[in-house]
Amino acid sequence: MNLTTKELMALEDQLENEQVLVKKYREFANKCQDGQLKAKCNQIADKHQQHFNTLMGYLQ
């Protein structure tokens, strides 16, 4: 599948957004003292990592 320049730019932007969210939620998890909150932050980070991986699949 060939993507247009506009589509590639949008995909790149979304990949960057997903990377930022993964990083932020991992940092939040590392700072959490509460086990449930830590687990939730890691769960959210995992979900954004899945989004990132799905988007990367469009480039392969």
C-alpha cells in the first residue's frame, strides 16, 4: 500500500504522540507509590505502545 505524503506526515505525527504518551505513563508509573495506580499507568502505557506498534505496521 502506497501512502500519500499527507498520510505519511499524519502517521509520523501520531507515532510521535504515541511515543510521548508511552514515555509519560511509564514515568508516572515509576513515580507512583500506590500499587493500583502504578498498574493502571502501566496498563495505559501498554495500550499506547500497542497503538504505536499498529501504526508502525502501516509503514512496513
